Amino acid sequence: MDRLIPTVLFLLTLVFVACSKDDDVDNDNHQPPPGNGHGCPPLERVIEEELPLDELLDLVQEQTLKYFWDFAEPNSGMARERNTSGNLVTSGGTGFGIMALIAGVERGFLEREEVRDRVLQIGQFLEGADRFHGAWAHWMDGTTGSALPFSAKDDGGDLVETAFLVQGLIAAREYFHRDTPEETELRDLVDHLWHGVDWQWYTRGQNVLYWHWSPNYGFEMNMHIRGWNEAMIIYVLAAASPTHPIDPQVYHQGWARNGNIVNGNHYYYMELPLGPHFGGPLFFAHYSFLGLDPRGLHDQYADYWKQNRNHSLINHRYCELNPGNHCHYSDSLWGLTASDDPFGYRAHAPHGYYGEDNGTITPTAALGSMPYTPEESISALRTFYYYLYNDLWGPYGFYDAFNFDENWFADSYIAIDQGPIVVMIENYRSGLLWDVFMKNEEVHTGLERLGFYYDTSEKN
């Protein structure tokens, strides 16, 4: 029955929705989305000057990067969780931010030496911060390095956030490759930090990794890290560790669930290799792949470029068809992922699979998928900038989310949403962070141990 749902939805809505994608991603004849749902009027353009695409991408990257450069917590250099977090800093968001800073150097927004020094500052802070069998907490006090509780029993090690942080640190290790005392110190410090994570201990002797451990509650949260979601990079790094590696069966039985990770259904005539129906929120296609290169990446379960591209296209098509009749959803105003919304913070996804669709669009969703869906993502970018500028653009780029049904625009920024915008735009433009991260030999060792391989003929 589930296999029939997307076909039926498609046939029912095709009468009402017409496709209107630009053939050229640099087409200047961008049109606003129609006023659909709830009697919404058409949007009006508020920025008349049409920038060349490269200038628009530069502008968005440079402005968004300020969240991690200008707004970093001053003592630690780490990224604040959000723009109202004070001295509370985030591990995973900092990893994303480090990669964004590297993109800033390549684009000429920041100097190499100053970013090198910032990464050294972050590494030296992490060296003295609370650790729990090598893992850092989700949140820390940027002035002391003490763990801060993310929830009642989540006051210790967070292996997923730790892996996102390590992903950024490894990218910096490979980017700062020069034979200078400062860059040598940085590489040695990164190795010392990430080799100290005891991934094996977080298995509890079982064939699965556990997300949390608390010095006060132990493993009471009892959350297995199982796929498909945003967390594949955790298993790759755990297998890559030269000090505490996991056995490959931890990946196959734990993450891949003995093959039950596979989906294989078609949605809007597109096959989805892995994960929930319709793909779930788009951060699944982003967080593990800011550094880990999906181009040509395969294992026995999936082609990971196909997975991420089709997931993004399905998300786009769902918004274009707009079965929920939400205000202003269209082929150029789309993107469902986790973010703030009018009712709090939650995951958003098509048809309620691993999230809900309450009319909230999140810029990082479409922009973070730019390498996979360049035409669709750039069309959304132009709408965000030229039509929603007055309500959506601020000191650190696009605000977190908006919902026309509720006449609501966020005034918030969140590190884990801002980072993928800069990084994935750069991966679309140059593949920089993919190329840098994949220079690490230990990462390749981990992939090989788990049965991954690259088909280089598929790299684009």
C-alpha cells in the first residue's frame, strides 16, 4: 500500500500544479512563487537589482559566515548554539563552523592565519573541556569547558555531536598542511583530540553505538545510533579510529540494522535507497556529508549520491505539489528540515514521516542541498533573497525559518543550520570541503573496513 501513496498523490495533484523549473541555474528571469494555499497573494519582489549568481553566492556565504567568526564565543572560539545562547557553546555546530571558516579562507573573506589561530584556540579549549570516555558534551560553557545539560539525563558525552565536531577538526587538519610550526601544532593537536574518543567503549560490548553517556545516569537514555538518519559519519569515524576502532559488525548490525536500513520504494517516480518514506527531514542529507564526499560513494546498501539527490528532489517535489495547501509552497519556495517554527523547535518532513509539515520552510534545507539539486536550490535562494529579504535577511544571513500560514518569520539563528549553508554552497561551487576531508588517510581506512568503495567514474 505504501508504494501506491506517492503515485496516487502525484496523479491527484498533477491537475492543479504545473512544473516550471528554469533550465539554466543562472537564468535571470526568476519568477516569484504563485500565491497558493489559504488565498495567499503573490509575493512581491523587494530587491530589484539582479546580482550575477557568483556574487549572490559570495554574499550569502560571507554574511552567514559572520555567525561563526564575529559571533563566536570569545574565550573558546566555539560556536554559540543560537544567537541568544550567551556563553553556551555547541560541539556539532562548532564542527560545522570550522568547515565554514575554511570556505571563508578560500573565498578570501578571511585570512588563512587568523582562521588557523581560531582553530588552535578551539582545539586548546577542547583539550581542557569536560570529556566522557573521550566524547564531548552536546553543550558546554564556553568560559569554563564544563558540560551543560542538553536535557535532564543528557549531561555527559554525546557521540553524535562529538563526531560532527571531529569531522570539522579533521577537515582543518588536512587543510592546514603547510610545514610551519603553527600548522604542525594544529595537526598534532587535532590528532591528539580525535584519537582520544573511545568509540569502542560506546558500544557497551554490543554491535551498536550508543548516543549518550552521563556520569550521573550512565546509559539510562539508552538511545542506539541506528540508520537511516543524519549519523552515518559517526560509524565511519568510529571505524577509522587508530586507537579505539569498532568492529565492522557494529556498523552492519547496529547502523544498517542487518539491511533493514534499505527503503527502495519510489516517490514521485524517484527511487529512495534508504530511510523513511519520502526521506524525512533534509538534514539527513547534510550533516554527515559536509566533509564525507558522497560523489560515487557506495556500499552494499546504497549509492549515496543517489540517496542524497533523490531525497532532496522528493522534498522539493512534495513542496511543489503542496498537498497540505500551505501558503506559498512552490518549486521555488521549498525545504523541510528541523528548525525553529511558530510553535517551538521541531523536525519538518513530508507527510509526517520523521517530522511534521506545518507550513514551515527553512532556508538551510534547500541551500544545504545545493550540490544535489542546484537548479531547485538556486531558485529557492533567489526567492529567499529577492522576495523575502525584508523579513528573512539579517546580520548573519537568512534567519532560521518562516511560516506564511502563521504570518511568522524567525528572529533566530542556530549554528547547525547556518553551518551547512556555507559549507554546502562551497561544495556545490568547488567541492572544497569534500576534497579536504577526504585527504585524511584514516577516514579512507574506516570506509574500507566498513565495505565502502568509490566509483570514480561517477564523480561530477
